Amino acid sequence: MATPSRIAVARTLHLVFGEGARVPDAWDAGLAPADAGLANALLGQCLRRWGTLQAAIRPQLTDPSRGLPLGTQVALAIGLAQLAWLPGVSDHAAVNESVDLATSREVGFPPHKGLVNAILRRAAKDRSVLTAQLDASDSQLDRSPFTDRVLRAALAPRGGGLEALWHRLQAPPHPHFLALRDEPLPAGLEPAGALPGALCLAPDASFPSAWLASGAGMVQDLSSQALLAFHWEHPVTRILDACSAPGGKATVLARRYPGARLVAVERNAARARRLQENLDLRGVAAEVVVADACPWLLRDGPSFDLIMLDAPCSGSGTLQKHPELNWLGDALDLARLAQTQRGLLEAALPRLAPGGLLIYAVCSWLPEEGLAHREQVLASQPRFRPAAIWPAAMGTEGDPTSLFRPDPLAWAGEGFQAFAFTV
């Protein structure tokens, strides 16, 4: 029988390619640390190189035009990925456990047990040749039309560099952290260098699970940390985090303005509970409101000196962390997302107090989710003025800038667009 790590990978690949679903946050829950490490490495390779793996399989079929059941594709991809890119996995484990996956009625296709065995045993005869052949494949095999569009949008201000950006996004991301207490850091955490206060793991260091669970620190992407390192000297007594879960930005804002009243809005009840748990763990006092932010904002209510609107979006700037988006992005309803974003922004602007600051952000490179909304506000609501709160290196205007849009070839964080207005 296949190990739990390989079964978890197979189930997750079925979710992505069979049901068009995102990889769940806790997809590897219950796996031992060593098994979880293997599972994450294997899933990442299968998702990032799915097109290449399937292209390598087709010439070995008697009738390639007939295609293969998803269970066979999954078993072969898992086996080939181990043989090509996971040298610590033995030939025997890579082949036999993939054959076991093929025989499973849940995640495999039992009639193709022999086919899976034959293809993988042939590949295992010379793993170095297999690796060289797969790595020499056309990178376009692993990119969807959605991803090509995203890469072009990311590079639009500078042009060129598509293959270089794609190569960077193919490497598994390195997590970044933020310390929340003035106490010694866990062994293995060190300054990231790109941003004051940002932390990263030293090579081969253990993930600081206990430190995070204690509330002494949190995981936060480099781009989120840079976004929140804005320069703003006006007084802030009331803060709204309009789409708040899981609470990272709310935590930073509360620490930056300890005397301010913080309202955190989240429409999903389960995510709101998790938001409250995170804020409690970190010692952050906030009023958590379970509501859809748009109608909540449209009701009569107080104004805010600082509004953070991290709007729901395609997540196209997170392709490195979420490689399944490469394969799912073409099914996204971008027009609906843009309409939701526009509605949230239009509802939030009137709640901004005179002299206040509104930051709109999305983890997306697509202009219709970011800069297009900024242009609409500038054209239709002249009383709102751009607020230059970020250094020039984070944007595309002068020094400082009201745009947050780091160069994706020079910046290690996720892809973000943000802009700031004051009134």
C-alpha cells in the first residue's frame, strides 16, 4: 500500500485536476513532519511540471489520442516526479508505490497497473537521462494562457523578462516571518535583509512551529510586510481592516497604532473565528465583525482614519506559493471579481475621515484588479487624492510613490498591487 504522504498528494492532485479546486490549507494535516516534507516537495513538483510530465507520457502510449484516466495520470506523474527530481527516493519506492496508487480505486485506475509499472520501470533505468529530458522540455508546456497573461501584466511597466520571471516562480518559495514580541528568536531565524524587521529561515533550519503557536511571531510574506511599512504621519485613532482574515495586516496595524480602535470585518464565519483566535493569540484587541464588508460599509456608521482594503482577488501574484493557480486561473470569473472589488472600494471611500488614509491592495498582477480601480477613482471622485506613502523602489512613480508595485524580477515577495488615497 502507498504511504500516507503519496496518498495525500494523489488526493490533492485529484482535487485540482479533477474538481478544479484549490489546494486546501490543511491538505497535509496528520502527516508526520518527515512525511509532510516529502509530500510538499512531491506535490510542488507535480503541480509545477504537470504539463511536462504528461507530455513525457504520451509518446509511450499505443494510442496517445485516447488520453488517460486521471488516476493513471496522477500515478505516473507522482512516479516520474520522484525519479526525476527527488534523488532521496529510491527507485523501488518511486515505482512500486506509484503502482500501488494506480491499483487504488479511490485515486488510481486499476486496469492500468501494468502500464504504470512498465513506464516507470523504463524511466528508472537511467534517472539522470530522465531528469535531463524533462528539464529540457519547452517551458510553455507548464504554463496556461492565464499564466502567460499574468506574467505579461507583471512585466508591463518594464517589458521583457518573461522566461526569467517564470523561472523564479517555479522555485518553491521561502517563508518570511515577523516577530511580535521582544524576546529571543528561535534558532534558525535570521534577518531577511530585504526589509528591516523581516525574518527568514537559515538553510536547513527547522520551521518555528512552537514559536508561531505561542503568538510570539507570525508568517507574513515580504510583500505584505513592505506594504505595511508605509510612511504616514497623520494621527490615527480608528482603523478598519475591511477584509481581515486571517489577521496578519490587522496585527501589524494594531501594533503600529496601539491606541487606536481596530474594527476587523470578515464575512465568512469560520474564517472570522480563526481571525479572532489569531488576534487573541497575538494580544491584539479588536472588534471582529462577521459581515459582508460591502453592505456593512454602505450602512450609516463612523468614519475611519485608516482603512485597509485587502480585496478578494484572483491571487495571480501568488503563483509561486500556489502553483495550482496556473491550471485553474482560466476558469476564474475575473469580471465578477473586478465588480466585487469596485463595489468594496466605492463603499469604503465615503467612510474615510478627512485627512485619513485608505490603502487598497490585491495580491494580483492583473491591471483590472488594481490600477484600473485607481484610475476610475481619480476620474470620478476628484476629492480623493493619491497619497505618496511608499518609497520609489516599491512603485512606478516618483519618490515617494502612491503606488505599491514592486518589480517582480528584483523583488522576492509575492506579486502585489496597491494604491493609497487621502481626502
